[in-house]
Amino acid sequence: MMEHGMGFGWVYTLIFVALAVWLVYQIVQRNSSRPDESVKTPLEILKERYARGEISKSEFDRMKDDLK
């Protein structure tokens, strides 16, 4: 009488394991496919500063020449 209803217990275990694997896969994919925005070249940073108006055109040109 205890075996009644227990015959498909492995199906639930299989579904649980598949969901766990899928969840881990999604987390890894989300973290690895996201570009690291904190890694910028010095020239990119300089261009952003100029675009925001933090530095003048002459300062930008001088700093850009220094980077080369």
C-alpha cells in the first residue's frame, strides 16, 4: 500500500534536478554575457570627460597627445 503513488517519484526528482541545472546555467550565462563596463581605455575616459564638459578642447588635445 505504501508503493501506491510512489511509482513516479523519480519523475519529480528528475524535474527538480533539471530545474536546478537550468537555473544555474541561466545565472552563469547572465553573469558571463554582461560586458564589464568598468574596463575602459584611457582614451575612452578622456572622450567622456570632454563630452561632459569637464575639460576644454585644448586640455583634451594635450591629454590625447600624452596618451600616444
